Amino acid sequence: MDQKKTIGLVFIDQYADWEFGLLAGSAVEWFGARIIALAPTSGPLKSIGGLHLVPDRGLDPQDNTDLDAVAVIGANTWPSEDAPDIAPLLKSVLSGGGIVGGICGGTLALARAGLFEGRKHTSNGAGWIQSVMGEYAGSSLYQDVPYAVRDAHIVSAAGSAPGTFATEFLEAVLPEQAGQIAEMRSFIAREYQAAG
């Protein structure tokens, strides 16, 4: 049997409740992966919806050498000047051949780390990243689309696209499961096809 993939989810205070559930739940239940909650502090974090989360470990790259992938979950606090610098962790995972993803405000961490340079990516609308942090490497490759974008080992999405973020991220981490992930994508799409 193949070794379980280990995926780190990065949370900071005021994290978005809706952005990680499908990714985390399906990664474990459907694909046998292991999920690790990462945060800059050891104490509990509070979500936008008021739920509390206790992280499994911190963000030091030395403590996370087992990660096959890391996804930065959006939070109301990512646009803040006090947002943590997680570039060392993201670059460590990427340089080890892992997948790095960001959704909603989490895309700011990837932009700050320079990971969008030379890569197509998306976020919360054209100009949103610049409105928070000014020009950034790779800004000319921004894709103004309502779904997740994957370019090699980088996956990005708006906060309104947790379904495609989950499927693109999982397909990048588990390419051998592409068929089952395509079924998952179709399953998710049916909800929107039925909506009137």
C-alpha cells in the first residue's frame, strides 16, 4: 500500500470556516491522507463563525519535513500588517517537491513569499492582492476566474471557490487518484447544476 500523504493546513485567527472542510474531510475519508493543523501560535484559534481550533504544531520548516503539501486557509487577518510571515514553510514544502495552495486571504501569504512569480494564479478578484500589498511578483499572470487555478505545484482560489480549490489541490497532491477526483468534481458540480 502507498504511503499516506500528509497535508498541512495553515490557520491563523479569524480563519474562514467554509474554506477547508471539503478539502480536509475528503482528503482523509476518500483518499486516506493525513491532515495536520498548523498555526503560528500553540493556543486555540477562533474562526469567523466562532469555532475554536487547537493546532497540532507550529510553522517551523524543521518541524514539518514530513509534509507532502500545505494549504493556507483564508482568514480576516491575512490582510493585516501583523499577519505572520510563513514564507520559510511554503518555500520549504515547494523546494521539496510538495504542493502549496492558498485560498482567499491565504493567497496573500503565497504572494508575499514570491510564489506567484512566473505562475498563473487567482484570488479574490482582479486587483485584490495589489489593494492589500501593492505590486507583487507574478501579478501579470493573475487569472480573473471564479474557480481555482493550478500552475505546476501552486494552487490558488478565491474564498468563494472551496470546491474547486479542494479538487485542484487534491489532484495535484494525488495525481494517481485523478479518476476518483474527477468523480468528486462531478459530484460537487451537480449541486450547482440543480440550483435555480
